[in-house]
Amino acid sequence: MIGRVAWLLVGRYLDLTIMEHQILTGIQSLARGFFHGFTGIVADPVADVMDDGAAGFAKGFVTGTLGVLFKPGAGNTHQIF
């Protein structure tokens, strides 16, 4: 009887630690997505202006702006699937 109670308690502890790990991983992925999105606002235009000049700056600005919108969500989709 005591062994069964101990086994149930250990099982619940393991379930909580797994869930805590999954939540922490999701928060980290979301933070990485925001970081890469916001750094892309500056990094994409700078990288593209070196290759293509003013047209590259425009392209980099658009891709950097879209990255702010989509990279946080893209970072979290692997947590769902």
C-alpha cells in the first residue's frame, strides 16, 4: 500500500516536471522568435544593401518587418507539432 502511494506521488512529480519543462521550452522559443524578429529589422536591410544597394535595402526592410510579425509564431509552432 505504501509503495503504491509512493509510486503515485513520484508519477505526479514527474508529470509536473515534464509539463514545467514544456512550458519553459515554449517561453524560450517565443523569446527567441521575438529576438530574431526584432534584430532582423536592422540585420536584413544592412545585409541586403551590401549586395543590391537601394533595392536591397527596400527588400531587407520588407523582410525584416515581416520577420517581426511571423518569426515569434514560427518559433512556437514546433511546440505544437
